[in-house]
Amino acid sequence: MLKIPAKTEYVINQLTENGYEAYIVGGCVRDMLLGKVPFDFDVTTSATPDEVISLFPKTVPTGIKHGTVTVIVENESIEVTTFRTEACYSDNRHPESVSFITSLKEDLARRDFTVNAIAYNNTCGLKDYFGGINDLEKRILKAVGEPEKRFSEDALRILRLFRFSATLNFSIEEKTLNAALKLAGGLENISRERIAVELKKAVCGENTEALVPLLNSNALNFLHINRSPDFEAVKKCRNNQMLAFFVFLYTAECDVIAVLDELKSSNKLKNYSSTLLKLLEFPKPWNKAQIKKMLIISDPHIFADYLVLRNTILSDDISDLQKLLNEIIQNKEPYLISHLNINGEELLKLGINGKKIGKTLAHLRNKIIENPDFNTKEKLIEYAANI
């Protein structure tokens, strides 16, 4: 028996007690069968959206057009979706029409891969019409039904295929792989944000090399990703998604910022990547003063990732530099103008004004970078007066 969380089980019981079928489905079932803890639980049911809404005191019609209602149970959101079939995917992504049905098997038949087409509840047990359990045991990914039909309906499934192969470390059944590569051109029609989500997850998988067939097929040329990265370097960073994705793009010799722009990435990721690129332009630092000059353009967390980057792509020994960085942080050693024990108002009193204020503060910052003990008001005022 699989362990269904109490709040999800309450939703299922409420539906079944009122005469409807209801099961957990998809990734949560797959993960539990693999011995993993699911991130979330989705419920599928024979009840229509209106019927679901009528059974629970608090609901949100999040995707009611496609049969999805979010049930709120003690501040927890549980997505409940009506059994459905879909037709006419004219944009390689979204169905033009959705029909609600009462057959679980028909609902599972529209899903992407057999390992994601398994349903479960505590009363009926596992419902596996397409051999998903057997494929889990074989650690193989196979499309439900005809692969070309599945990928023609929704091209994002092609990227999901390689993402699951990377993250689950599963092989891909030959017919499914061939269909995915044949229809990979459809990825160009998918929103860049959705592509970015799948790519980042794949890059952080234990089997990132699963992306090789996709890269070799030139399917990602429209993103200007047209060669394989240093997979070993990528894997060393996979517990840090932003760094792993940067290493993926950088070692694939991409214009990193251009690709991130194309993927409509967040400013946070673009600023992070831009900072790493700037840090890589510096010579390797050897002492605290050199590290502090680099910290002027980077916060310590990004600089720590830069050190990991040097280790992974340049094979540098960074232990001494990490020690120096830790000492700078722990001892709160100054390196920014804001760390100075003097400010512009005090410089004005010395008769320093206009652009000279900024230049003087920069001089003083450089002084305390070389000698932290110099950062007293008396020493700084005396030095500023003599510049």
C-alpha cells in the first residue's frame, strides 16, 4: 500500500463517498513506486469540476476549462482534475478542445509516458493499463500509445522525455526516442519559459548525458545551443541549479546571456551569470586583497560559486582561496565604500567636494582593502586630507 498524505486522502475519500472515482496519479505514484518522496500529489476523478466544487467548502477554479479545480484543505492546495480526453493540438502544445469523461483508462491513455500513467487509491490499489510498472522495473521511458501522436500533440513532451531520462537515469525505448528526435523541430513552437524549466531540471539530473541525442540532432539550435557541454563539470555542480545551468551553457560555448535572454530568464539568473562572466575575466586571485577587489563586483555567495567554477572547469585547487574568503566574511573585513568608517559629509568638512568625493572614497576603499586596520575615522580623515 502506498502512503497517501492525510489531506489528499481526505479529498479522495470525499469524492468516493459521494459516488465518484478518485485516484492519485502521475509523478507522485511513479516516485513512490521508485521509493522516492513526491514533491506534490495530484488527484484525478470522474467528478466534473462543478461537482468537485460542490463537495468542498473552499476551492479555486485554477484551470476549470481543462477540468482542474484546486481544493484547499487546511491551507494546503490539492489539484483535482476531471477524467478527460483532448483533441486538435494545433500549436504543438495546447488542445483546442477538452471532453470530460468517466473512464480512468481513457484519461490515462492521453498521458505522456507509461511510467506517468499509473493511478492509485487505497481501495482499488494500482491502476496500470499501459505497462508502466513493468517499465519502472526496467528503468525505461516509453510513450503511451503511438509516440509520434504523443509528441505531435505536445512538443514539450519531447523535452520532458530527456528530462526524465536525465533525472531518473532511465533509458529511452528506441521507438519513443526516434519519434522524439523526428519531431523535435516542434520545440521551437513552445514557450521559452517552459523550455527553460525542463532544461534546468535536466541539467541537474544525475544522467545529464541523456541530452546528447537531442543536442546532436540540432533540435536546440533555435536557442543557439548547438554543441554538448562538459558533462562532468555540469554534474559536479548539479546540487546548485543556477551554477549547473551556467556551466552547461558556458562549457557548450554559448553566448550565455544571449541564451538566457532567449529563454526569458529571470533578472536574478542573468545578473548571476553576468557576474560570473566578469569574475572569469580576472586573473586567478592569490591573496585577500585580490579577492576583495573582485568582491566589489560580486557578493560573497556568487564569488564562492566562482571558486567552484574554477575548480570544475579549470581544475584549480581552490581550498586556500575558500579559506581566505571565509576569513574575510567571518572577520567582516572591509572592501566596499559602504564599509568605510567615513562618509561624504565628513569629506565635505575637509573641503573635498564634487567628483573629488567619489574619487577620494575610492582611494580610501583601496587603502582598507590592502590594510583593514586602516579603517578608523582618524586614519581615514588624515589620509584623505593629504590626497
